[in-house]
Amino acid sequence: MDTTSKVIFAAIALGLWANAMTSMLPKAQAQRGDPLVFDLGTISASLNSIARALDLLDRKASDIATGTCTNRKLC
């Protein structure tokens, strides 16, 4: 057998061994609680952070972010 065949067979053996070992790893745990509530809380916190940052930059931009904009051309 030549060197190329040995390398290919070694790579295949390594891949099969790694595939077999993955079944011995612990399974991933599911997220506790309702994932939708978690995601909405994260989104809400991000939006509040953006609104605070916009408030520091420009009052009109903050009004757009919070939905209280009265200018029909901008909103």
C-alpha cells in the first residue's frame, strides 16, 4: 500500500472514531422557561437601549424609536 492510501484510510478511521465518540458526549440541555418570553425580553431590552442612545443624540430620533413621533413626514 502506498503512502496516499494510508493517509486516506487513517483519515477515514479518524472520522469514524470521532463519529462514534460523539454519541458518548452529554446531550445539550434545552433552555428553561418559555423561549418566546426570553427572546421578547431580550428584544425589549435592546430597543430600550437604542432609544436611550438616540435620546442622547437627538430628541426627534428618540420620538421615532418610541413611536411618539408627531411629524408625519418622518414617521
